[in-house]
Amino acid sequence: MCETPLPIAVGGWMQLHTVFTERRERISSDEEERRRAGFELETSYRFHDHGKRKGRLDARAADASGDPIADLSYGDSATVRVANLGYRRGKEKETGFWLDTVNGRWLPSREAKSAPPGTELTDEETGLADGESEDKVRRVRVIPYVEDRRNILVLTLAAPVPTETAVSLQYALERGIEAVFQLEDSELDSEPLPPDNGPERMRMLFVESAEGGAGVLRRLQADHDSLARVAREALQIAHFDPDTGDDLGGPRPENRCEKGCYDCLLSFGNQLQHHLIDRHAVRDLLLRLAGGEVRRDENAEELIEKADSSLEGELIAWLRERGHRLPTEQQLLVTEALAQPDYVYRLPGNNKVAVFVDGPAHDDFHVARRDEDAGERLLDRGWRVIRFRHDGDWHKIVRANRSVFGPGDE
């Protein structure tokens, strides 16, 4: 438990499932100003366990000297909720919007008195005359929100940084991820997490927007060098030499990039933060990430303790000593295949790998035949099957399946 005190609860939350819009040929000056000012959006998230499989996987990024840079928390199919708290420049920072619950239309705030979200106005407050129908107007202040299931990665810096550095790092990493993993702009989103309105920021959220996810955020947490590759690419995008950190100035010598340009960190989507983006503010942090590595917080001791045989425990210890990726689950019953692998790896792209550890007892003809049948059933259902025999060459098996176990400490 983090022991962080919770703020006062706010009511009036309304989830938007289906909305209807009407096309308009022109907009008023009020609407134009509202669009320019924008809305105050608040994003929250929740990790979900999937049966016995943890819904949150943690790792730590450290530089070449071993000093921590950031913590990474990945979750697949996490709940992401975005709430609209009101106009960014609203009067007295009123929270929420007025809604006519009879016809479902949004009402201008000037037509209703200020009231906390979740409260309804009486006939006197709404201006209904005596004898008018109670259902004629029913106004209530609500906070609309939408939510969905997405793959997310929460990056928490080891130490707070100035606002310019945090904002620049967020967009530099986003651009680096898109370049390294060849993603479209629409496939990845990022935004700061609270506290995000002070001089010292630490946390940012990355969300795979594509349905089902592209699997790249999982690799940032699972692979020891993926984040370093992203940081090197981000340095190049920000016009720095990824090896020396020298300022390259941009693609056009006659028009050097100062703090940021549309060839590096600026975009139409982050135009409201253009005044905060400074590529020089993030250079040193990106260099540390480019020269460091990510280590997963995997409880190898727990895997060894729950192993059904000493050979299974020896495999976990062997993988850990060589820096290879450890299993996601163990002793998982795959009911549709009537099989129970010793270990399971769940990889990006919904790739599932079943690992069997075969001791001397599996040399028996009948046991070997049973193992073969179980493997066939798993293959028929889209699983990949890998076997570690007690007398096999484990080095050769791991090298042949680098996509599963990772390169290790090469």
C-alpha cells in the first residue's frame, strides 16, 4: 500500500456509451472560443489480474553505472478512463456539465446556478413556474467519462524533473517508439499523469490505441534493450548524436532547430505544449536511457518454490543466471487442449508458448507418448511448444527460441 491520502469523493459520474451528433454548417463565436480553450481531461487507469496471471508487470531502467532512471509498469487489457471535468478556462473552475435529463441535451452553464456534480435543481432553481410539468426541465450537473480496455505502460522517473524535461521526454519517447516499432501516430498515445501541474513531474502514461494492441509496450518492459533502442532513436529524432550527444542542429543547416521543430518533437497534436517542449532539456536523460538497460522485477524465488520438480527449479535458476526472460505463469491448465505445461510465456501479439521440463521419468514410452499427444493438442490450438529435457542442450534450445527467452546477457 502506498498510504497516499485520497481526495474528497466526487459524485455525478456518467459513462458515455452511445451519443448522437448533428452536423452544423457553421459554429458560433462561443463554440469557437470553447474549442480554442479546450477541456480539462483527467485520465485514470486500473490494472486487472487475469486469473492467476498478474495484470501488472514491473521493471526498472538503470543507466550504465547501475543508478535507477525510471520504473516501468506494464498491463495488458487495463482499464483506461478519460473524464471531462469541464472547460479549461471555465469560470471559477466549475466541474462537470449541465445536462437536461429529459431530452439528453447539454445545457449552457450560464442557464443554471452553480451546484456540485450529481445534484438536481429544484423547480425554483430551474425557473419553472407554478403548475408547470415537473418533467419539462430537469437539470443535473454530471461529469461525463468514457472507458476502454487497452495495453498501457506507466513510466515513473526515479527523481522528479522540471516540467519542460518531463513533457519533452514524453514526446521524445513517443516518437522514438513509433520509429523503432514502425507505428502510425494513431496507434500510440501518451500523456502526463498526476501530479502534472507542478514544477516537478515524474509519471507519464503510454497507451496502445489500436484494438488488441501492437505489443510494443510489453517489449519495453520485457526486453532489456528495447528502451535503450527507443532512446537512441529519440536522440536522433531530436537532432542529437546518439553516441556523443552532440547537437546536430536539424536537417537544414541554414535553419537550425532551437528548442523544437516539426521535424523532431513538435506536432499538431501537442501544439498546446509547444511552449514547454525543449529538446535540450531531455538530452542528458535520453543519453542515460540509451546507455542503460531494463531489468524485470520477476520473482524467480517464487517460481522455484512452486516448481513441481527440482529440474523445473533448476531451469528457472539457469535462465535467471543468464539474464533470460522468465515465464509468465506456471502449471497452467489449458482446458481446451487438456494439457498443463510446466511454464507459460505470453508474448506480444497474443503469442502463447508452452514450456515442458522433462525429467528421466519422461523417457518411458507411455509417458513420452502422452507428452507428444498433449503437445499436438496445444499446437492445434495455436500454441507454441518448447521442451527442455534433462539430458538436452539448454543453450541450443534458448538460442533457437530467442524471441521467447530473449538474448540474455550476451
